[in-house]
Amino acid sequence: MGRDIQTILARLQAQPQSVRFAELRWLCEQIFGAPRQEGSHLVFRTGLVDQPIVNIQPRGAMAKEYQCRQVFKAVRRKQETS
């Protein structure tokens, strides 16, 4: 499993269905910090006005495709504002 932010971001954009949940969680923790809520869903504060949180949950070992797209969008917006 690749633990490189740029590699995971590229896969989030090109093949969101191929991202493992552990990779998505790791990416969110690197970019947004620790989740504010844990359980079946992990909720991360993004610091963005228009998308204040991202909520992720696994589908087996994989991340849900639509949540991968949401995380990708939030990461790109956060990078643009930094």
C-alpha cells in the first residue's frame, strides 16, 4: 500500500474505486488531522467554509467511491487556499 500523498491523490482522481479505506483514512489524517468522531464513520474537519467536514466509512476493505471524490475535492480546495 503506497503511503505517498501525491500517489493517493492521483488514484483518488483517476480511479476512486481502487482506493483502500486505510489509505483514505491515512490521507485524511495527514491533511485534516485526527478525526473528530470515530466509529462506523470517521468525520474530519476540513477547515473549509463550503465543505466543513468530510465523512468517510469503509465498504469492506475499500473506501466508498463517492467519498473518495469528496475527499479529493476537499484536499484540492485546501491546497488552493494554503
